[in-house]
Amino acid sequence: MDDVLVCAPNNQYLEQTLNMVVEALEAKGFELQPEKMQRTSPWKYLGLKITETSITPTPVTINNNPKTLEEVQQICGTLKYLRSWLGLTTEDVAPIANLVKGEGGPASPRSLTEEARQSLKKIQELISTRQAHRYQPSLPFKLVILGKVPRFHGLIFQWDKEQKEPLIIIEWVFLPLQPPKTITQPQELMAKIIMKGRARLRTLAGCDFACIYLPVTTDTLDHLLQNNINLQFALDSYSGQISNHYPKHDMFNLPFSFIPREIQSRKPLDAITVFTDASGKSKKSVITWKNPKTQKWESDIEVIQGSPQVAELAAVVRAFERFKEPFNLVTDSAYVAGVTVRAEHALLKEISNKKIYDLLSKLIYLVSHREHPYFVMHVRSHTNLPGFIAEGNRRADVLAMPAEIVLSADLPKLPQVFEQAKLSHAMYHQNIPALIRMFHLSRTQAKAIVATCPNCQKLQLPSLGMGVNPRGINSGEVWQMDVTHFPEFGRLKYVHVSIDTFSGAMYASAHAGEKAKDVEKHLVQAFAVLGIPEEIKTDNGPAYTSQEFKNFRQQWGFRHVTGIPHSPTGQGIVERAHQTLKRMLLQQSGTTKLNSPVLRLSKALFTINFLNGTFEDPNPPIYRHFQNTRRQKTAGKSRSPDPGPRDSKNPRTVQTCNLGTWVCQCIYPSRTEMDPRQVGKTLCHFLKVKEVKTASWKRRRKKNPDFAPSCKPPTADLYVNPLS
């Protein structure tokens, strides 16, 4: 067991508490030796020497000449324990802590640098001169933040004006040697010290500070309290005073600095504007600007190895090196913009990537030592907006591109293909797969075009997938048909929609009602475009179940089936088609809102049928419809015996095709290449999926719970169907 320290406000309480502690320990079987109880000053407790007024560490021997990593590690452990009692700053400890870095085991060699020797000498002096004090119950606690920007540390203290030495040091507050974030602003460090100090005082005394001293001017303090969220969180529920007038004491006359006035402007400046960009493909790092004297565009281009973020960070560093006067910095990299905004007087964490560390160090130095203001702005690339900012960003983009895709050296322009894709999307609002197929763009470029379209941003949904409903295995085999309402069409708000379940080709027409005559008119128009299907599936609405529609079906020679009443899931494909059609009408409303419903429907259908595709099949639906290309892909061949007589010497080839909720297994002789659906030459075993249970088994089980307890529900219906 470690030492037990018993404290009380007076001797009477102390004796009572001590007796209770001794009785409790002895009751649990502990043996206490009376001669080891320390009842008089000084008390030794956990490496500390406690007197009536002060607290000092017990004499510590520090190895002045460590030879191995293990010895350096022991020194660092000792210093970490002494920091909060002696006020060992980060500058004092860092030269020794840096010796721990590097590879090797505990016996790997280490030697002190000259800077580390000076730090050890200073630490030994502080061990012999500094001490902490025991608190005075009648005095309030205070917190002061000391140190140079950005290496701050705090001190918990009391102030006794009646004493010759009014400063009563309670404990020092330090942050970790390595900050958790790559770049940490001074305001964040100050807020962390306040939070850590308040939490520590609650642990020690169960109260809060009466006053907190901050190294900021009055104007800066007012600005931070209003705008800095970190400081607002740190001072949450704090009812004490906040001051920037430090008490007069030699301890507070140590070198420390106020947080300097922020050079960065929060508003755009009336000055030169510099644009930066970089490319991972060309490795170019670009800065470009318009010379205010000549009104000509100038640029500075270098080749930087690394990621695009590294190249753009290098461009920003060159911009700060070149432009000492006020300027506006415009970049399309959110990472670089965020780093630059937080770089002023920031604390940089040591990172393994030396190139990034050097660039960040240089950026922090340049920004922190500027005399003139600057403004940082982040913009989105490929916006095609008018104005000076968009033009400068486009020029920087072109300068960063590989040389082979820049069309004109005299006046850089974006590739015409990209411009054509933007114009096409503004006209038709096709989806990402369609842009990729039509203009041979990358997925990133196509996404950028769709993401910057104001109509598509609020209506954008994932590309239409394949769906899960039973569908035909050829175009014109199974259609689904339904009616949806689109109020913008006014009197013609009843939009009849038919879709081929194999190809996804769609036809829609606007009508004044949803009666049988409207359905017949819609189907005649659809037949003229997509052909006559073998089967049409609808719901059981009155128009579809009427005698008039039955006569129409017999006249045109197609089968008609209906789904389960009040169950829209059976019509999932056409229901999704409703959503797709309405979304396309709304996306195109900016250019077609004044047109008639027929023209609006025609344009939307053209985009859906002839332009849009999916990532699974980039071809448009109309191509799949008339080319009759199969959507289902056959699985890989497997060698499996025929369900008939076994013949190990002549195994059969089994191919499986998904047909909606059915699975088709086609069996052929070995070494025979044959279409799984070749008529008259194969036998197909249709196996229903295992999850489907027959209705008859359910009814018998429901009527008689004891029916066939050991019998499992049927999992497959097997029959042989010659496709002839």
C-alpha cells in the first residue's frame, strides 16, 4: 500500500479521523507499525516533503551523463513528476525529451546535447530553490497564464497582501509536450489551460477560481469572448473575474508575451488577389495573379513531388514569400485554406512527413511575422460562375493541368469537352453515369458538374438501380403501368406511366383523367414508341379491371395481370419510375416551366430514355430496349452431376441465372457452349427461393398446430419445363 495522508482542520478532528482510519485498516487485516506514523512536521508523502507552510520534492538525484535510452527515459519520468511542483516549462524539458525519440531498444546509446546539458543544469537549480505552498483557507484561488506565445502554461496561486511574500504557489498547470492537433492556435491553448486548471482546482479544493489572468489586451479579450468558441466553452458557468492586469511580482515579470494583434483580416481587402492551385497528375504548384499596373495575368509555376495538398501548400508558402504587401489569397483546397487561417502564431505538432513539416513551419513563420494584413478565401472549382474570382480560379486550374490538355498557350481555356458537358447538363440535367458515358469525363468531374447545379442539388438522389421486382428476360416481355399525379400540369395532371421491366425504357403521357379511355389512349401511344409487350402488370384499379380495357387487351393481343390489392410493393419498378420522372421534371423546370405539359414530358422522357444510365450499366434504357441486351449475368460454370443417373466420367455443366424471385439452373453436357435459354435443347429446373413457403402448408399448419411437427416447410417447388 502507498502512503496514506490524513488531514483535518484541527487536532481534535485529526485524532478522530486517524483513529477511524487505523481501525478500518486493522479490521481488514492490515498490520500498522506505530513507529512509522508521522505525527509531526515535516511529513514525507509520495516523494514530497510537507511542512507547515510549504511542499517540496524530496532530494532527487538526476543522472547528468546518461548513456542509454533507459537512463534518459528515467530522467524524463522524474521531470514529469516534478513539473507541477517546480514549474518546469516546456522549454526546460523539451531538449531532454527529444533524446527519447528515435529507434532502438532500452540499451540503445544516447548522449546529451549541449542544449540538454543546459536544461539539466537549470532544472537542478530550480529543484533547490522553488517550492509549492500549503493553501490558506481564508484566501481565494486564482489562475494566471504565463509563457511565450504559443508555449503557454498556468499557475494556480493565492495572493496574501499582508505578507512580505504575497505569492502562494499551489500548483503549476502544463499542457502535453506534443499537442494532439497538427496546428493549434494560441487561443485554443489558452482555453485548454483554463479548462485543465478549473478541473484540477475542483479536485483539490472543490471550488472555482475567483480571478483568471489572461495575456491579452482589453480589446482582444472582448473580441475573443464574443467570437472564440474555445474560450467560451472554457469559461462556461464561470462567475469570477477575468483580468489582463497581472499582480506585481517577480514571478510574473518572467519573459512572457501578450497574444499579439491578429494580422489576418476577416474581410476581403482592397488589394491584389492571388490564386493558387495544384495538380496531382502534373505535379504542378501554381500561383497566378493580375498585375494591377499592366492589367496582365502573371504566374509562378513549380513542380512539387507529393500529393496535390502538398503542392498547393507549397504554392501558398511561395505566395506569402512573394507578396509582402496586403493581398487576398484564393484557393480551392479546403485543407490548405483551413491550415492558412489557423497558422498565425500557432503551435505546430511534430509530424513524420518532413516535407509537410517544413512547409507548415515556414508558413507559420511567414504568417506570424507579417506586417501587412492578408485575407484567405476558399472557393469551389469548376463552378463556371461569372466574375473575377471564378476567372482567376479557372486560370489557375488550367495552369496546373498537364500540358497535353491545354488547348491554347496564349489564352488558357478549359477543355471544350468539359464546357460542353456543363452546357448539356444545364439543358437536360442528366445524371453522373450519363455525363461519364457521353463526354468521357472522370467520375470526379461528372460529380462536380452535378454538385454545382442548383436544380440538382436539392433534388439529387442516387442513380436508378436495377430494382428487385420480377422482370422480363427480354425487352417487350413484361411492362408495369400506373398513374401518378403532377399538379403543375393543371387539368392534365394525371400522368400515365409505362416502363419495360427488362430495359427500363419508359413512356409517359399526360391526360385529363384516369379512366379506361385514358389508359387506352396512353397505351396506343406507348405501343407506337416501345412496341407491344407480351404482358402488362398493373394494380387492380377500376380502369384496369373494366370490361372496356379487357376488350382492348384482347384486341391488341397482350396479357394483363394485376398485383396484390393494396400492396404497392408489387409495382415497385413503376413506383420508382414515378419518382424518377417527377424529379426530372422538377430539375428541368428552370428551362421548361413555361412550356406545355406535353413538351415538358417529352424532354424529361428524352433525358431518361436516351441520356441517363446507371453505374451498373452505363448504356441508356432505349439502347437496352432495342438492342435487347441482357441485364442478368450468368454465374461462373461449375461442374456438378446431373440430377438424373450419376456419371462421374461425364459431369454436366451447370449455369445459374437470376430471374426475379426465381432461380434458373440449366444443365448441359460437358464441353458444350450453349445459351442458357436456347429453346428446345435444355431442361430448366425452376427453383423457388428458400424463403418462400407455400400457402397450403401455412393454412394446414394454422388449422392444426400438431400437423407434422417434424416436417419442415417446403423450401422449393421443382418441376421440369421444356422450353419448346
